[in-house]
Amino acid sequence: MNDPILKFDKVVKRFGDLTVLNKLDFEVRKGEKVSIIGPSGSGKSTVLRILMTLEGIEEGTVIVDGEPLWHERDAADNLKPASEAHLRKMRGKLGMVFQHFNLFPHMTVLRNITEAPVQVLGLSKAEARQRGEELLELVGLADQAAKYPSQLSGGQKQRVGIARALAMRPSILLFDEPTSALDPELVGEVLNVIGKLADEHDLTMLLVTHEMRFAREISDRVCFFDRGRIREEGTPDEIFSDPSEERTREFLQAVLE
């Protein structure tokens, strides 16, 4: 079995007196598709915010692709708090698809995808353009390259967001409730694109989602979060058809009614 590409080791995250992650142990292996489900306030989105370096941690370590995320090693091989340069390097290993798209309104669809590869990765504009056009083809938006975000539907905006995340060639692709801001009739088109990526490409994916049917279809493993810890994890069939924890059963009964 290959080593985990992502590992939380006894991670604690607090907001004031509230402990949001309580000595969390959690792993994702290369190529795995893992969904995190659970009630509001269980710590699901905090996991992604920590990975995107939007929130720090109080205790524990986070390892991404073999390197500590929030720490770096000094000359004596001891861990010390990460510098901004280290965090910037580590961010390049992670691609994020946000709930609310976060597209640049003054840039065309294609430039939204090519800007970061040029500015951050140092790609030439021609290389970035070729990559951007390929990714727009992948998400079914090849004919929308010259449009601006205001001219797109919500589903199209989210597909641009997926292409933009992929343009950075991340080691891990993160999804934070990628359909929660969409009208119901647009949810399917985004889920179809994510499902296609999962089926056809060797991507490592971590998804926080409230779409239980989708989590069941796409995931290699499903983790049920409750009160800052993984209460139960297993294959989609194990979690959705035969959960062993009463708390998991209660949650699924509530959301699947």
C-alpha cells in the first residue's frame, strides 16, 4: 500500500474556547477519492481551510505529499513553524474548488484559468493558453473561452472553477461543497464533470459534500465527521447501507429523508 499523500496527525484546531478539530487523525492515499460528510459544525470545511493555509493549527502536524504543511525543518532536522515561502510552495500542491466560484469578474473565462499558471508557475502565455483550452474542453466549455463570468450560468462558473484548479497541476484536488451555491437544475452538470474527472484521470480528490448520492457514487472511501473527529469511515456501501455507529445512522436518516 502506498504512503498517504495527505495525513493529519493528532491535529487540534480551536476558535476561542470551541475545539473544532479534536486530535484528528486522517489519511488520504494517492489516487484516492474521499468524501467527508457530517453535520454543520463537525469540522468538515475546517479541514479544507487548514489545507489551503487559510486557518492555522494549534497542535499536531499536517503532511502533504511527504512534507509538513504548517511546519518546516531547520538545519538540525527539527520542526519549526512554517515561513511564508514554505507555505507558498506547499499551496502549489493543492487545488481548491470553492463553493462560490471566486472567479475574477474582469477576466475572460480563459484568462481566469491561465493567470495563475503564468504568474505562479512561470508558464509562457502560449503554454498556459494551450493548457487552458484543453481544460475547457475537458469540462465541456470550449466555446465559452472569450466570455466573462457574468455571462455564465452558475454551473458553468463552477466548471470554470474546476478547470482553474486543475490548471495548477495540483497533487490533491479539494472540493468544498461544490454544488451548494447552485440552483438545483444546475447541480447535475457539475457533478457529471467531477464524476468524469474521477473516472478518467488519476487524481487524488478530497470532497466535502452534502450530496449523499454523489458521495456514494464517486468515493473510494467516505468519512463521517462529528464533533471534530472521524466517527466512522468505510466504503460507500459500508457507510450508506450498513453504518455501524448509531450517530452515523441518525445523520443519514435525517439527510436522506
